[in-house]
Amino acid sequence: MDEIPPRLEIKNLRRLYDGRLVVDDVSLKVMPGQVTCLLGPSGCGKSTTLRMIAGVEMQDSGEIWVDGNLICDTIYRVPPERRHIGLMFQDFALFPHLRVGENVAFGLTGDKAEKGARVETLLERVGMGKYLDAYPHELSGGEQQRVALARALAPRPRIMLMDEPFSGLDNRLRDGIRDETLEILREQDTAVLLVTHEPEEAMRMADEIALMRRGRIVQQGAPYNIYNAPADRDSVAFFSDINVIRGDVKGSLVETPFGQFLAPGVMEGHEVEIVIRPQHLKIDFDRDGRGPNPTISDGTPARGIVQRARFMGSESLVEFKMDHDGSILKATVPNVFLPATGKPLWLMIRRDRCFVFPVEG
């Protein structure tokens, strides 16, 4: 049985602006019905990659394939309107002078009856059937987003490119509209490439995440793997606050106030960073500032003095100044925990949740 080709495949895309490499050797695949998120900070090349795939911008090198067919390299180029690619952007880009039905029908081919039936079906599917004759300015942001989705789906695209399409929506609406949008796109077996700078959005929506930094994909995989097996310190920090403890390797071990940590594969004498998220820094409430308890299984405890405690809604964030070197470490605790400033507490590290990276340079 023949293997199904990726719905979208890009190979070694590169793009330069004024001699600066904005997109650097980017490759990825998106299968039918799959949602892949290009995730990264502003200016890392995400939107430029999307524009090259859409055909509104030319790559300097590399190839773009759809369903196993080459649609663009540096010599051959299929025009944007023939790529079967839909586009959704943050500003919705609806035509203000056209009614909702006319916006959705824009660009459709076929006779009037066929187009009208397609428009009505899509508007009903996105819950906007009764707004057929309304103008965009008469709609809320969430309603405009639904119309934009219907318009993007109208030509039956094989691929949907989405550039921060939900960032302009109220937080109360965003989750529901995101989920509805993805449900419709998966029903259509559309391959989705979504650009976002919000890790939470990528984790919620994506089957696969491609983490970008300075024009390159630094890590790619399922959200669980990206979060729990990060490639480097910056990858950890992009998803959450971090604590960092430094130490030198001696005999494959790093000595810290929290005990010894393994540093496999790091050269003797090389400095490493032990990175841990605040939710994995544990407070020993039973000890309450007294001496260490040797029965604790999370390694050697170290004492810190509370500097600040804040309630964040579902958890509390507590900052400690550590006795051993004066560094600041952060811990998150479920529910309300607001110890007084100056209170000493003993902390322990979840060793199975630590990441050890060599210090570069």
C-alpha cells in the first residue's frame, strides 16, 4: 500500500532581508487533518514562513510541496490562487462594504445557486446563518472571526494557514471559538499550520509543535514531548518561569546545595545549568524552618528565606532568597499559601523534573 504523502511539506526554506537570514533552513511536514503550530517569539520568522507557503512572498532557496507535488522552488512557482491554501489572520480582513454572505462568496466559482448553497451551509455550520445580510461592522469580534473562517473554508482549501487568528478576541470567547474552529477544520481533513507566540495556545491546539528561534526550528514534536524533553534552557523558559542553579561537573556529577546531580555526556570541569520549573520546587511544610529530615526522598534540602508571596488565582507564587548563595528561587504552591516575608522554609527539588544543560561558550 502506497504511503500517503504529507498534505504540506516544506524543505530547507531560506529567506534573507537586506542580507539578514530571517528564515534559516526550515523544514516540516503537515499531514491531512493535522494541526501543527509554529511557535516562537515575535520576529523569529514564523509569519515570513507562512507568507512563503501562501505564495505572497518568494523564498531565496528551498521547496514547497502539496500532496506530493512541487508547487514552488526558486524556478517553478504555482500562483497563490491555485495552491488550494486558505488564509486566516488576526484582523479577519473582511470587506467592510460587502455583506456577510458576499464576503463568504468572494472568490468562489460556479453558478449563483451553487455559490449560494455553499455560503448558507458554511454560515450555518459556524453559527452565523442569520447574519447573511449583515455588514461586518454590525458584528462582534467573535462573530467576525466566524465569518472569516467560513470565507476561508468556502473554496475547500487543502491547507489552512493561520497567523495569530485568535489573539484579537476577548479571553472569554477565545477558547470556545478556537475549539469550534479546529473541529470544523478537522472535519474537512484540512492540514493546518498555525502561527502563535503563546505557548498555552500551541499546547491546547496542536498535534505537533515546531519551536522557532532566530529563523530556525530548534525542536519539533508532540506538545508533551516538547514540554517534558526540551532541547535547551531557552526552550524550557519559553513555556514557563524557570529556576537555574549552576555548578561544575566532577566525575559526571554536579555538586549543589540540593545534593548531587548527574550530568551525563558533559566534559569534566565544564559548567552546567540545572533548570527547574517553579511547580517542581517543593516546600517541606512539616519541617517549617527546622533542620533537614533525612527521610525525604527528593534529595538534600536547602533553606531559603521568603522574600515575597502572591496569590495568582489557582496557585500561589513564593520567592525565596537562598541561604547558600543569595540567589532567588521561585516555587508555586496550589491554592492559597502566603507565608510572611522573612520566614525560613526548607526547599527540595524534584530530581525527575530537572533539566541539565551545558553552559554555552
